[in-house]
Amino acid sequence: MTALRADRLSVPGRLEELSLALGPGELVALVGPNGAGKSTLLQALAGLLPARGSVAWQGQEITRIPVLDRARRLAWVGQEAPFEFAFPVREVVAQGRYAWSDDPAGIAEALEELDITHLGDRPVTRLSGGERHRVGLARALATGAPLQLWDEPTAQLDVRHALEVFRLARRLASEGGTVLVSLHDLRAAYRFDRVLVLEGGRLAGNGIPHAVLTADLLLKVFGVRASFVESLVPELPTAAGPPVA
Amino acid sequence: MRGRAAGPTLVGLLVLAFLAALAFGELRLGPGEVLAALGGGGDEVARTVVRDFRLPRALVGLAVGAALGASGVVMQAFFRNSLASPGLLGVSSGGALGAVAVLALGPALGLGAALWALPLASILGAFAATGAVLLLARQGASTERLLLSGVALNALLGAGTSFLLTSTAGHFEVNAQILFWLMGGLESRGWEHVWLGLPTILLGCLLLLPLGRAMDLLSLGEQSAQSLGVDVGRLRGQLIVLSTVLTALATAVAGIVGFVGLVVPHVLRLLFGPSHRRLLPLSMLGGAAFLLACDLITRCFPIGLRLGVVTALVGGPFFLWLLRRPR
């Protein structure tokens, strides 16, 4: 069974007849130049935009899934976190439990996972951009939804927190979830199970990273010359101890 | 001041303001005399003053304050902007134009004496304004579009009101009536105004209370609220209808009283936090207490101060101070 399927999904002027299918346990990167339609695609897949064509989650058309049930199945994190009111961080993360009658299960773990437990009582209006994004991710995580769509979650994060977000995404996928993440960092995308390349509202590539992210495709889609060389590769320290220098 | 003291504190303030509204005025009464008069005993003059004049006036003030406070909270959550107010959508302007039209044109149409004509026209005007804003913003009704529609409509309706005001400049009495109403007040509000405003306002407030949790989510973004399980289209519809009804009724019975819907929720949010499950009832209580206190000022200093002027004089500077206060 596919976890997430789109058939001839169109949003006028932004997405054209796009079809794709993602399976459970898949960690998928969505890349493409600015204006390619990444955010639009994520919103349309999340059922947040009026779109032509069809979207199905876990084999069911989303138009037939009640709103509360949708929130238990799929979590979406937008590119912007426009927190206008001074809710404490913990309360914002707790909003992820709205569809579960505000049962608090998983809130503490979500705060811990995104390294914001120490910010729990701080108003979200007094956070840095990167901290706000981690609050948004923690709220999505707290939903416990198996489908997770994140729009450029690491754009404002420092290198360690970005790596932690990727590790979290990997863990969710290894537990059977489906995680679709839009990115600009092509090197990070290279480590995902699959890469979707979006160009002008159409899929220009869809497959395992080393087969899709070729020098030819990068030149055609992004207009850059890519070479594959040894480079600085930051890693999280493993549980066994500090990384080997 | 955070914490559980908020509710009891505001209830206490409201009771105090309500009793003061019954006790103070040209005839000063002690607490015992007020209670005796309410119970149907005591001095006959005091009984008449309390039961026929001050009680209905205080009840109208309570309803108007609660309605404006609740409306303000709703619109601030709706627009995700803590500076939003019931006047923003053009609802107050619509109500004003409706009422002024009756005052200016009523005598010619033979409506002059009809008690229900003015409030009815005010309600119709408010709903027409809200309807127009929603119609203008129908396509992809984004918050920005709604706001800008409200701004445009406000200007248009204000121009209509000004035209009616200047066109009746020759009729001193009509003109005075219009101005009296545009500045808002609780003078000579009687039991008919209580029945007109209070029950529906209470119902509107009760219907709003269960929406607090969903408003929390909406106030932090429409798309994220939708994705977290809020039926955003439906919630927005409920909020816009209820806040329009509340504002229209308040305007219908007391004229235009500004700043209550803006200042009360804003202050309470700064004091007790943004959670709407608390903020909604607190703003109803706070709005009612604030309005009664402002009305008391107009009565204790009988120098021609109007309620709308006092709410602006108290609310405006306090609001500016809050804005300048370091967080």
C-alpha cells in the first residue's frame, strides 16, 4: 500500500499534472530551484490548497477523510512560523494534540527531541528563527502522524540542529513513517532514500539520489556545474563517543 | 497576576462596578439602600431610581461591554493581529450608517417615532457591511484581503455617514441626535434596551466560549490550524457571524463606543496570557467592568462627557503606554 499518492495533481500556474507515490518507511527529499513549486506541492499533498487531481493517504482519498482524522494521519510544517501571539513554547507544541482531544502524550518527548525543553515556558514571540522552526517541528512530531511533510525545516538551523532534524526524519522513517522534506542543501538530499526534483511545477527527477542528482540534471535544472569531490562532512557524534577526527 | 486569580479578580471588579453603577449618580445611595431598593423595599424614590433607571442602564452597559470585549478577542484571533478591533471590518461603520440613515431620513419616511427602527437599521447596516466584506474577499478569502476590504468599506461607509450628517445640518435637532448617537452612551437606556441587547448578547457569548481552543490554533496560522485538525472554513464563519452580531447589538443599544474591543483583550492578554479559553471569558467580564466604570465617570463628572469619549480618553493613552512598555 502506498502511504501518499498524488494523481495528476494540478494547481493553476504552479503545479502541472504531477503524479507520485511514496511508500511507508520512505525518507524522501524534495529539491528544486526557487519558485519550482516545492511549497505548493507540499501544501497540496497536505490538502491545504484547492487543487485539481487527486491525493490519497494510506489508500484513502483525502476528500473522504474527516478533518480531525486527517490531523492524526499527516502533519505539515510550513516554511514560515508566523507566531503572532505570545503562547509559551510548550502550549504551541501541545497544539499538536488537538486532534487527540488534547491528550498530552508525546509532548515532552517532542520537546526533548527538538532540543527545546529548556525553552518550554518562553513565549514563542521571543525565539530566534531557528528556534521557532524547531517549535513547529516539535508540534508536528507531537501529532504522532505517520505522514510528515516538512517545508525547508533546516533552512534557518545551525549545523548540529539541522543534522538532528535529519536524524529525527530518518528515525521516523525507520519506524514505518513517511517523511517528505523540501531542501536546498543538495548534499543533504544525497543521503535520503529518494529524491524528487521539481522544475517549473513538473517532476524533473524521481529516484534514488545518486541516479537522479547527476551533473547533467543539476546543470539543466539549477544551472550549476556540479563535481563530486571529497569535502567537509559534519556528522553527529555517535552514541559510542566523539566522532573520529 | 498570572494564574488562577484572574477569573475571581475580574468577577469581583465587575460586581463592584455594577453595584457602583446602582449606587452613584445624582442621588447617592449606600450599599444597604441599593440592596433594599433591589429587593423592592426601602425609600420609594430610591426604589424608582435604582429599579427603573440605574438597573436597566447598568445591565445594558454590562451587555455592551461584554459584547465588545468578546468581539475584540474574536477579531484579533481571526486576523492574527492583537491590534485588530470590531471597527476594523467596517461593522461599526455599517451599524452607524444604518442608524444615522434612520435619524436623518426617518422623519421624512414617517419612522421617526418607531423605537425599533434605529436598532434594526443599525443591525442591518452592520450585517450589510460584514456581508460586503465577505463578498469582496470571497475568492481565496485571505486575511490580508479581508482586512483591506474592511479598510475600503470603512472609508466608504464613513463618507456616507458624513454626507447624511452635513445634509441635515439645517435641522439642528436631527443633527444633535446623530452626534449624540455617534459618540455613544448609556443615557436613558431603559428596559426595552435591556431586552433588545442582553439575551442575544448572552447567547452569542455562550456560543463563543467552546471555540476558544480552536481559536488558539487559528491565531497561530490558518494552514497550520487546518493541518492540526481545525475545520478552518467553518470556524471562520462562526467567528465572523458571532462577532458581527455582538458588535451590531452593542452598537444598536449604545451607539458607537470605541476602544473597548481593542484595549480590553489586549490588556488581559498581556496580563494573563494568550490562551483563548481563558481570554474569551475574561474579556467578556473585563469589557463589562470597563464599560460600567467608564459610564460611572460620565455620571460622576457631569460636564457633558460622553461614554465614547471616556472610553477613548481612558483606552487610548493606556494603550499607547502598553505599546511603549518594554516587554
